[in-house]
Amino acid sequence: MSNFSNSLSKFIKELYRSEDTIPLHAPVFMANEENYVLSAINSTYVSSVGKFVDKFENDIAAYIGGTSCIATVNGTSALHTALVLAGVKTGDLVMTQALTFVATCNAISYCGAQPVFIDVDRHTMGLSPTSLDNWLTEYAYIDDDGNCRTHIDNKIIRACLPMHTFGHPVDFDSLLEVCLRWRLPIIEDAAESLGSLYKGAYTGTLGTIGTLSFNGNKIITTGGGGMIVTDKDIGARAKHLTTTSKVKSSYEFFHDQVGYNYRMPNLNAAMGCAQLEKLDYFIKIKRRLAECYDEHLKGSSVDFVREPVNCRSNYWLNAVICEDRDQRDVLLKETNDNKIMTRPIWTLMSQLPMYKNNLKGDLLESKWLADRVVNLPSGVVENLKL
């Protein structure tokens, strides 16, 4: 094992006080999870109707300052619904980043639309406003009806979908300025960034619609779950659409459009309510963990990924940038051989078989990062000195 990998592995094992396999991000249950879940079971309301669903939606809305929050079965269903609500239709295009988790693009595909892949900024690893503007300036125009279309095939570009990568907020003000000029609503993929702040505002509340995830590996979990964050009017439409578009009635079943069975079960929401009670503590621990990594890696051959200026990241996944792909591969192999889960960043969406022929920009920064980024164990370390 190289000296660097050995030193890092030893440091991580000391942090987590373990010689067993150290996961990338494991859930921590230390509040009222068992009590709330048992309460849901005892109530017999274990599916998509129950007091904890309403409570979880209201508690998230109160925490992030969202007007309307609608709980869903997972983050992907939240994204899909958000895109439908934004008017994305078959044959449309949606601007997004190639450096993202596949769910971002799959949700676009569920609408019959196609993602267009734009480069990211190195300092945020999120969608680059400059690259977006450059691509639109070269390939798009605004038609007489105010729609953004491509010169290439005259398809409508219906929305812009950035992701806050690893919990680090995208350069939202600059992105908003570009999207306003090009008449594009912003749908935020804030799956990884619950609790992160951009200039004092929570991610997920910045765009027309935001989406969150509560998968088992997120900063808080419901086992599986997501959330749509938007205004009151769109929120009402989201709730209707995610409950199979059933018209309210005390006994009749009538559905007024194609809808989705996407509502979060009460059991999952019960766990989420308990997890949310510890979110601020989790963020403090994770930010302190990031400081520990940063301090340990100073003077090493890798760069620790820090939060952007004027932002507070939840540091969902800590990351380092290696010198090159060779160093990345050595670090990945040696740490995993030593029972420490480290992972590369995602394969670029533009390199996946189902998306390889999609429209795209030059993706220079995305390719550079894909060759170098490694995620380090980032789960909450209980009793870490704050």
C-alpha cells in the first residue's frame, strides 16, 4: 500500500474507531425512530394515509422555509413529478449536467423528453451557468411564442435541471440569470443537499420546483422517500398527481387524468419525522468531519473539495480530487482492499449507452473531474468532537 493510502486509511479507521468495513454513508438512528414507527403500526395507517405523512411534509416545510412540500416514495418520483408539473412533454429537451447520478436523467426520460448535457463548474461540480449560456447562444433561439427552441431540430427546451453535487450548492444566481433570459424554469435536484444553504436560503427552495431524497444513504432517511418543494398552487397539483389523480370524495373513485401512485407511506414518514429531529446535529458532525479531512489532507497530493463561497454545505459526501486517473485508481483499490469504502464519481451520463447520442456541450470540466474525484466515508461519526 502506498504511503498516502496507508496514512489516509489509518486516519479514517481512527475517526470511525473501527477495524471492520467502513461504509461510504450509513444511516444513524438515535432519536424517536422506533417510537414513531411503532406508533404508525399501532394506528394501522401504514400506507400513504396517516398523521406522519402530514407531519413530515409540514416539518420539512418549516425547516427549509418551503411553502408546500409533498412527500413521495423516492427522489426519482419527486423529480419525475416535478418535470411533469413544469410542462415537460414527449419530444422536449431538458438542460442538465452530464456529471450527475443517473436518476436525474432517468426522470427526464420518463417524460418522453431528452436530457441535453452541459458542463459543470469545477468549484461546485454543479451545472455551469457560463457553459449553459454558451451552448444556448450557439444552438438555441426564442420563438414568437416565447419558447426556447434548438436550431438543430426545432425541439422545445422546456426546463433546466441542475443538481447540488454532494451537497455543495450550484452557482444559482448566475444560473437563474441565464435561465430567465432563455425562458427556462429551474427544477432543482436537491437530493443530496438537504440542509445546505446558498446565500442563506436552503437548496430546494431556490427554483420553480425543488426535489429532495431520503434514500438510505442520504443525510436523513425514510428508508426510501422523496419530497417535492414548491409554491402552494403547484403543490396542490403535485399532491393530486401523486395520489393517482383521484378526485376527492368520501366513497367514489373518479380520476380526472393520468396520475401516479407516488405518495410516501406513513411508516416511512414516521422514520423521517424522527430523523429530521437530528438533522442539525448530523450537519454539525458532518461539517466537523469535513474539517478533519481537510486538516489531515493539507500538504498531501490530493485536494479536498470545499464548499463554494457564500454557501454552507451539508457535506453529504466528502470528496478529494486526485492528481490524475492513475492516482485515483490506486487510491480506490488500496482503500477498498483495506475495508474502507471509497468510490469514484459517477460515469458521465453522456457515456452511458442510453444517453450517448444525446446533445451535449464540450464537457471538459466534467471529464477532468470524472478522472480524479474520489468520495471518502462520510457517515455521521457519533461523539466526534465539535
